Amino acid sequence: MRGKSVAVVALVLGLATACGGSGGEGGTTAAGGEDGAPKVTITPANGAGKARPDEGVTVAAAGGTLGQISVQMKSTASGKTVPVTGQLSADKRQWHSTWTLQPGVSYQVSASATSPKGKATTATSAFKTSKATAATVINNVVPSANETVGTGMPVFIQFNKTVPVKARAAIEKSIEISSTKPTEGAWRWLAPGESFNGLPSLVFRPKHPWAPHQRVSVTVHYAGLKIGDNVFGNKDTTRSFKIGDSHTVQVNAKTDRLVVKKNGRTVRSWGVSLGAGGDVQSDGVDHLLTTSGVHLTMDHSRLERMRPPGKKKGDPGWYDEKVPFATRISNSGEYIHQNMDDPTCLGDRNCSHGCVRSPGADAQWFYGWSYRGDIVTITGTKRKLDWWNGWGYWQMPFAKWTSGSVLDKPITTASLKA
């Protein structure tokens, strides 16, 4: 597997073969080497039926330099041929495919080379890759396709099961992430217990919030990566989305006030009521306190059923309510939602079960106005938001976040045309 490189233009097949070798699954196809003509070697070998997709295609020349190179994949979906990109070495003696190959797919390769005295050789290879795919697959990518999200939004690559540690570096290297405005960030692997929905995930977080009004594209070249012993990633995945306006929310538990800003300008403000506290359970956590820290809006529920964690019907403090216009901000049951209780608490004192109660008109407006990934900063409570609670990733210092990458270094997104 190679990093991203300049593509070599695929040329039309059908060049005459000066000399062709057969070879097995891991062999080579060679041509030339006689009368001063250069020798061309292609791996995988002509006729191979179970070529390793993780090793890609290599074309090498001895006694000359490579010229025309064509590598074509026959798409199983459309039946059409698709060019395969690659990188030519500076001395023009070796070419290698940019990414790993698709499993269970047919490929055709044609390459020519010329000696210093002008003698030419052409070689071809037709082979098929192994179709042994891994049980570990990409389950989803978040955000959704073409979704407009907030400036704090992470990027999630979610898997159906825990990814083997030995495969993680290759997966990170296989990802192309681009944005209209190049952005520094880092990937981090999350265990199921750290993931907001229990799925093993690889998550990208910018070092600083995304600049607003831009596009982001993510491609995971998962097809052909070695995931386990002689099994390979099944297919590539691409996702594009948009960063919208900058939406930031400040909530102060001391003043019981919420302030909303759009692109740095205050657009709305209202009185709120946060968690009253007073319910410390066996885990030592007061579950009635709102968490302080940098939250992100996660999803929207027109009518959310709310019940206290760790309690059952009949227990002290039990409640079972359906609350309208609820915007989730954590996994511990915190929402910005319409107030359903004593309205005199709003803007005056903290009476809620931990949520940010708001006047009905304001909660409804925020429900319709906010994106997923908007930044909500809450201050003034004695309970801290844990970084793994919902999308609390901004709670973790960036250097520590970066250490969760196998490559242990930040990256800068490639430039994406506006």
C-alpha cells in the first residue's frame, strides 16, 4: 500500500507482447532481456487467480526506462473497465499502484520500456485477485452524505466489530480526507465503551473548529487492505458533507442564561434552568447535575421519552416524561429542550433533572436552527463532561487526542476545490 501520489494516466490495452511468462499466484510476468532490449517485470503474474490485493501492482524495468503503462480493473458492478492510478519512480524504472486492489476482481496490465539504445519491450499480465474478504467491514461513516454540520463536528468511520491492531496503521494510511480550507486534525481509535453508539470507531477531530462554509470529503480505500490472516477489506467508502455557519452556544449555570451566536454575532438569548443536583448514586456521580464542558449537538428528537438512569418505577426520583423539541448534547441524557415544569425556574434557578430547560418557543427554534456538531459550552456546575460522553471530544487536549492514532501524528486535510 502506498500513500497518495500523482496518477499515471491509464493507456489503451492491446500493445504487442514481445515475450510473456506465465507464473503462479505470487510470480511475475517478464519480457525482453534479449538483444539489448530492456526486461519488463509485472507482479502479479499473468494467469494468477488469487493475487494478494494488499500488495497492489508493481511494474519494473531493467536495462531501460518505463514508458507506457496501463492498469485496468474490470468493475464487478458495471462490467466496465476502470483505470488504476499509480506512481512512477523518479528514475522511471518502477511503477506501483497508489492503493490496494479490489478483492475478487480481474485486472489487465500492459507496460512498455525502452533501452538507452532505443530498443523497446512490451509486457502484459492478466490476473484476478483473491476474493477472501474480512468479516470486519465499515458499518457507516458519519456525517451523512451531503449533510450540513456544525464547526465542531467529528468524522466517524464505524466498524461492525473491533479492528485488529495490526490492521489499524494501514487503515489510517488508506484514508484521503480533503476540505475546501485545509484543516489540521488527527484520528483516534475508540473502543466500543468509548463510542457514543457502541460501535468500534476511528474518529477525526480538528485541532480547532472547522472554518465555516466549506466542503469536506472522506474516502477510505478499504478494499484490499490486509485486515486479518489472508483476508482483506471488502470495498472502498466515500462520504462528502458540508460545514455550515458557525453556531456556538454559551450556557451559564450561575446566571441561568443561554446565548446563541451565528458567525460570531449574538442572534438569540433566553433564560434556562439546569440540573438541580441531589441524586448521588453508587457510582459517585450526581446524576441530576448538568455537566460542564464543551458539548456538541448530536441529534434532534421531536418528542423524547425521558427516564432517570439507574432507577425503576416506584423508586424515589422516578419520572417518565415525553419532552418535545429535544436537542441531544451528551450520552448521559442531557438535552436542550422545551420546559414542561415550573416556568418560574427559567432564568432564575436550577430545577431540571440535568437538561437545559428552555421556553417552548426558544426550544422549538433551536431544534430547527441547529446543526449536528454545533458547539455548546456549559459552565458553572460541579460535574465535568467526560470526553467519551457523547461527542465530548473537545474536552481532551489535542496532543492527547492525537496519541490515540496508531501513526501518532496530526495530519492536514488535502485541498478540495470549492
